[in-house]
Amino acid sequence: MAQKSHKYTAKFSLRPRVFLWVAPPACSLKLNVDAATDGENSTIGLGALVRDSDGFPLGCFAKSLTGFFSPKEAEALAISYALKWFLELGFFVSFVESDAEIIVNSVNSSLECVSQWDCIVRSIRSLLFVFSGACLLHVMRNGNTAAYRLARYALQMENEVSWLEEIPPCIMTNVLFDSQE
């Protein structure tokens, strides 16, 4: 019996690994997302930003959550939360990048995920569908530095902080560097 193709199959399965941030094509938006963990304080930080084809951030957030989360759960939660947050703001992204390769592969797999983060993976799949089939792609850490810094920044805070159409000081140098490439 032939295996059915799955609607969440990666669109760029043979895509070369991205080592630096690359702007999305004209008239499209890219979401970069990351998580950071602080096991000593049982806290995770979530960070994300949406940028246009010029590399300018249209929206960013940094949020901390208290609890016991594995790094994989934290990364999956970061993607899910970021997609919900930017959907509520009306940012329709075409590309979503994360350096959490195992989560990206789980979401893009045609197989049903059987893990502790299964319900989060299903949530991410549903949210990507709402974004008219946005692509979830793996990017190396160097291509996700701004989101990583936002996630690390979140570990220092108790509340969510967000910025719209401005560059947070904690990622200013990253955004400027990325936009020069």
C-alpha cells in the first residue's frame, strides 16, 4: 500500500543549511524564533521577531515562562507562541526559522509525532496551515542570533516585553549586521 503524502511535508527538503540570516523575498515576511533555558531558576525565555525583505523588524517579543521544560519543549513552545502572537497582530509570515532541528523535522514530518511535545507539534502544524502554508525551516544558530538574544533577554524579565516597528537595544547590532549581508 502506498504511503499517503502528508500536507505538512517540508517544501525545501533539500535546502542547503543557512549559516547567516537571509532576508525573505520582496513582499514577504520571515519569523525567527528561539528559546533559552535557565534550569537553575526553572525558567525558559522565548524570543521572536518578524522582519521584512529589507531586514527591518516589524514586531519582536521576549517572554519568560516559569516551569520545568526540556529544551525541546521550550523550542516547540517558542514556535507555537510566536505563531499565535504574530497571527493576533495580523503579521502573515511566509517563512518561519528555528535552530531547533528536531522540532522543525517533527513538524515537517509526514509521521505522527509521539513525544512529550506532540500536542505542541500539532498546534504548530495547525498554525502554519492558518498562515497559508508558511514554511518552517531549520537555520543554524548564526542565522538566528537576533531571536536567540531576545530569548536570553527574556530570562532576565518577569513579564512579556514587545516592540512594534522598532529595534530592541538587545538586538540592535544583530539586526544591523544581518541587514548588511
